[in-house]
Amino acid sequence: MGDRSKIEARRASVRRGLEAAKDAEPPAAVVRCRSCRKSGREVRVMIEMGGFVFCNECIAAAHGICEGQKASR
């Protein structure tokens, strides 16, 4: 027959782990750029447009591309 004390000890350990997980605070949501996936800590400004969030670097790059297209016409 199996050793019941090991099974009970493992179950108690799992129960303690589940209780500790319930008491812990959920992780904070991290806002990321839709284009480059950088977090708000990695860039200077995050801008929300139409339900999406973009960083200032991606907006500057897109603006530069648009300016280049206007100049080539």
C-alpha cells in the first residue's frame, strides 16, 4: 500500500500555495505600444489613438515616412 502521509503532506502544501496565491495582489497591467511593443517605462510618452496605444518613437517614425512620401510626389 502507498504511504498516505506523503500524499496528505503534498495536498497540504498545494492548499497553502493556493491560499498564498489568493492573498497576493494581481500584477499591474503593463501598457505597451501597439507597433513596437515597448512598455511605458522604455519610452518618453505613450499616446492613445482610436483604442490603440502608440509610443512617441513610432509616431515620429510614421510622421517621417509620411513626410518622405509627400516630398517624393
